[in-house]
Amino acid sequence: MSEASASDAVRLRFERLVAPWRDDLYRYAFWLCRDPSLADDVVQEAMLRAFKSLSSLKDQAVVKTWLLTIVRREHARVYERKRLDTRDIDDLSAADAALIASSEDTDIEDMRKAIFELDEEYREPLVLQVLMGLSTAEIAEALELKQGAVLTRLHRARKKLVERVSPALGIVKE
């Protein structure tokens, strides 16, 4: 196979396997960093890393988990390299709020705020399951945890959400 046709084959494989996940990767990166431009940078770097290491992907069935792991690691690299300015979630502009599916529904806003207030160890598996649709086994692989640890974190995340959101919604536990 010529060099040109080999590079075309890699590009086509990338477009078939990786490119369709870009929007999901962006949503995940945004939930991790809460900054639209940083999320875009993280996804760009992750896509580049995925392209460079596409030959290491042997099982196409795990491409989503593989990509989410790359995004997660790239997000961590950003914080290893430099100290970033932080923004309070309450200070988001209208355009930024739209990126996190802002709504006039205060119940949804209360839930969104409660999710953002969760510690990352609880927020991340919850977002992977609810937003990205990953199974607990896929989450365990992406976060490099045991499946039991993922189940525990998901249970605790939901429990913390109920504790935070129930009073705001006027729900009284019996």
C-alpha cells in the first residue's frame, strides 16, 4: 500500500470511528471544566491524540470509552501545565448558560446547580452515566476504577442530589 493510500485509510477510519463522537466529547469536556473555550481546546487535543494513536485501538466496540478516557486525561493535563482562571457558575453569561441546556424551569436549574456542586468524584461518574449513556462497566474503565467503586459513587451522587434538591423543590421526606 502506498503512503498516500495508507494515510487516506487512517483518515477514513478516524472519520468513521472518532469524528461522530465529537459533540459528545465536547459535552463531557464542558461538564468537566465548565468553560466553553477550554472544553473546545480539550476536545481538539483529545481528537489529535486519538488520531495519532488510532492504530492502538484494537476493539472498535470500546471507541466511546477510549475517547472519553482520552478527554479526561487531556483535561487533567491542562491543569498539570498551568493554573487557570476560574469562574463561578453563578457568573455564567446567557450564552454560557445555553451551553448547559439552560431552561426557564427552575426545577431543572436547581438540579443542574446541585450537579455542579457535587464533588468531582461523584459528579464525573454521574455525568458519564446520565449525559453520555455509559454503563457502569464503561465508566469503571474510563475512570480506571473498579465497577463496585463506580456503583458506590453513583449511589452517593444520587443521594447527595436528593438531599440538595428535595428542599428546593419542597419535597418532604417521610
